[in-house]
Amino acid sequence: MKGTKKRISRKNMASSSQSAIHNTLDQDKCVDVDDFYFSALHDAEGDIFPISDEKYAQELQLQEALISSVSKTNASSSSQKVASSSSSSQNFESSSLSQNSQKEAASSSRKQPMETSEEAQLPESFCGICMDTKAHSKMFSNSKVCGHLFCVDCIREHVSVKIKENMAEVKCPDPKCKRLIGPELCGSIVPKEVLERWEDALCESLILATQKFYCPFKDCSAMLVDDGGEAVTSSECPNCHRLFCAQCKVAWHTGIDCHEFKSLKKDERNPEDLMLMQLAKNKQWKRCPSCNFIVEKRYGCHHISCRCGQHFCYGCGKEHVGSHACNV
């Protein structure tokens, strides 16, 4: 029986071992090397039989060669599966990206306004201020007066600068033209506040210079109109509601009339000086006819000797010369 086992051909053992290896790898996908090493001691029927060392070494080399061959085959097949799956995923992603890019291009083309053939064929005009060529729709034409063409941006800036300089009449920017530009043509291109100021300036220009005056207070300066009626002295500004003299065109000079106010020097017309003059008038103080210094007499005669060296009469305020006779 043992002799029969020994005569089992090496080819049959190799085929049986290879089939066993394939079955084991297909079932568990995991190889236990020790099992294959000990399988070299089994015969075709599965019984253990004694074997020489040389024979055992040859069987082990055969088993290792079979294991290496099967492992390489499985690795190549798995790598082919991974490569095919990755290539299919890449193809899917590339097709998805291509579809998304096509959708985005279509949506962007729908959002962007298409330039019509009429817009492309619109004529362009030259602006003599900015020296640029622009579409005819962006140009301003002083059509009702001179017909000169300038771009809207330059006309807007030109009008705004002139109105800020308190000019009611805005001339055409053309250096050879003396015609005017009216607010009725610029209402849609200039700011609202500039247009209102322009219209106010035109209204003021219609009033005669002799009829208009301004509030004397510097923080007001509202324009007022003299309608040519009766002479008015004390008046109230309708803008700041402060009193002023309409004849002298100054803040109201309390206590003194217009004639006396106009006789004062410019450095004596301050409100503080006017209050002092009113106090001196109430106290019956007198002013030196030479230096205009206010003097108060407490006792003695009317002959006053001022600190400036002038002699005057305290009663009538006139110069005291020789034997002065006061009429007061």
C-alpha cells in the first residue's frame, strides 16, 4: 500500500495541489502558507506518508511557485477591475462636467443682451470737450439754439460748475459760439439741486438791481425785494426773523435814527457801540467834538477840558473858545 502511494506521479500531485490552492483562494481570498507547506506530506488520497528531505524540498518549491502564480493572477484581475471602475467614473464625471459647462454657457448667453444690428450701426459723434467719440445716444445737442453736440457727461459737469459760480446764464461750451444753454434741455441730465439753483438764479436775474437787496446778517444773506412802496426802516427778515434797517441795510440800530447812524464812523457802528451811545443819550453824556470820547460831568461848570486837549461846552457840545456863551 505504501509502495503504491510512493509511485504517485509528481504531475498528479501538482495538479491536485494547484486545484486545492485555487479552491482555497476562491473561497477565502486568504492563503495560509503553513497549510500548503504541510500538504507536501500528503498523498493524492490525503494520507500522510514518509518522504525524504530532498523530495520534501522539491515539493515545497513547487507549492511556493503555485502560490506565487495564483497571487499574481488575482492581483492583475483586481487591478483590471479597479482600473475599469475608475475609468468609467472618470468618463461619467467628464460627461457631467461637459453637460454642466454647456448648461452654464447656454444660461450666460441668455442673460447677456444680444447686440442688435441697429445698435451696431448707430453713428458716433465727437465731443469737443473730452475729445472722445461716443454713441449718438450719449450726446447732448443744444438743438433749439445752436445745435452743437457734446457728450452728456461733459455738459453735466459744465453746467454744474457755472451754477456753483452763481452764474445764471450758461453759455455754449463751443469757443466760437455765444448762444446760451437753457435749463429746459438739461432737466434730465443735471442733478436736481443744481437745476433748482439754476432756476432760482434765473428768477433773481429778472429783478432789477435797484429793487433787490440782501439780509445784512452774514449767516443769512437771503435776497429781499424792495417793492418801491413807502419808506421802511425797521424790517424783519423772512428767512432768519431778525430785525434790520431797510434804509441803512444794517442790523437794526436801536435808539438812533438813520441820519445819526450814517454820521458815525464805520468802527462805531458795531452793536456794542450803539448800545453805549444809547446809554450816553439816556444819561445825557456828551462827546468831545475832537476825539468823540464820551465824557460825564459830575459837578462844576460846562467848560470841559478833554484829555486830548480840546476845550468844549458840556451844555451844547460845541468848542469852547474865549468867552463862550452857551444857549442851553
